[in-house]
Amino acid sequence: MDEEMNVGEILKETAEENQTRKILEILNESKDLAEAKEKVKALLNK
């Protein structure tokens, strides 16, 4: 049971890290804050 919880935690952490990387990529690619906000909102609506 502990192994399953550890795998679940690893998956959760990996997903959070990937989401953070995607948001950072959006920020770097956006010309301004308004564009970045729209892109992040679109990401959340997928």
C-alpha cells in the first residue's frame, strides 16, 4: 500500500512540475501579461 501511495505522490509531483514548466513557457513566449493570462486560461479550459 505504501508503494502505491509513493507512486501516486510521484505522479502528482510530476504533473505539478510539468504544469509549472508549461506556465513558465507561456510566460516566456507571451508579449505581455494580458496575452500570458489568456494563454493560461486557455490551458485551464482544455
